[in-house]
Amino acid sequence: MDSRMTIADRKQREKEMRRNEIIDTAEKLFYKKGFDAVTMDEIADIVEISKGSIYVYFKNKDSLFMHIVFRKWEEFGQYLLGQMGKGKTGEQKIRIMIQCFVDFAKENREYNDLATTHGPLIMRRMDKEDQQKMQEIGGRYYPYLFQAIGEGQQDGSIRRDLNPITLGFLIQLITMTVVSPDPSWKQGYAKMVGNYDDLVELYPEFIRPAIAGCPDR
């Protein structure tokens, strides 16, 4: 029994390694050539497996794309929780969260451009299984945002006249729009005003006065 379990465990680890190898390869190719230009045959050739074997791991290229997104979300979520734990007040935790979004977007520019260019369309047509996976990952980390807002309203560092759920969704929506916009927004801003990175750097200080409370109240 123990021997069979050991063999099964080893096979599962090997399967997970191959799965991650496919994701790694697809991610690099999507960054280099663009999502539309990459074929499943090309990915299979580089990984040195048959095209049919890829479909054992991923239903189609859209699903493979989404698993790149899921992995990045997991990576960001762990980074975010580690950083937010350093905040002493709710407002500090929210400020740290916003800065994490800014820093992560800057450090993952290729992913950010890929996700904002192709993500909206692919997410609209993804199947129920990938939708559930996306909701599961998001549901794992969203509560920490709302918890930080609640803490801030209790300790006075965040305004108490704002609905915490509404405020949480607004912070998330505005932050994602600023740090991960459609690439055309970046180009338009650069033509009219200047470097888009300057706008992103300004954002945390812009949003802070809108939510900050008065600790003395």
C-alpha cells in the first residue's frame, strides 16, 4: 500500500512539473510573440510532447492563458498578504495594498501588458471551470481588503461614513484601472501628458486623502 502511494505521489509530482513547464513555455512565448501568434503545436514542440498531450493538461489555448493569470494571482496574493501584515492601522494596510499593486505591475510589465491586452476578451468567453477557479482565487484574498477597511473604521484611520463593501470594491476597481489599464490608455496619456509611470506613482497619494479618517474622533 505504501509503495503504491509512493509511486502515485511521484507520478503526481511529475505531472505537476510537466504542467508548470507547459505554463512557463507558453508564458515566455506569449510575451515574445503575442498570444495570437503562438500555436499549441509550437508550445508542444518546445516542451517536447505531442500536441495531444497538452490537451491532457489544458482544454485549449484560452485555458492555458488563464492558468498563467491564475498563477500570477496566486503569486501576487501571497506577496500581498506578507506585506499587509506590516501595517499597524487599517489605513496603513490599505495603503500598503495599493502600493503592492503598483510595485507588482512595474515588476511584471510583460505580464501586465499581456493580461490587459488579451485578458478581457478571454475572460468573457472562458468556461465554467475556469470561472470557478478565478472566483476561488479572488475569494481567497478579497476578504483581507474588507477586513482592513473594517479595522480602519474601528481605529479611526479610515472614514466611518463610507460603506466598507462599496469602498472595498471601489478601491479594487480604481486601483486595477490605474495600474493595469488597456495599453492604449498608456499610449494616449503619454502623448497628452507624459510618462504613464509618473501617473501610477502619484496614485497612492491621490487616493489616500479620499479614504483617510480622523483618529481623534
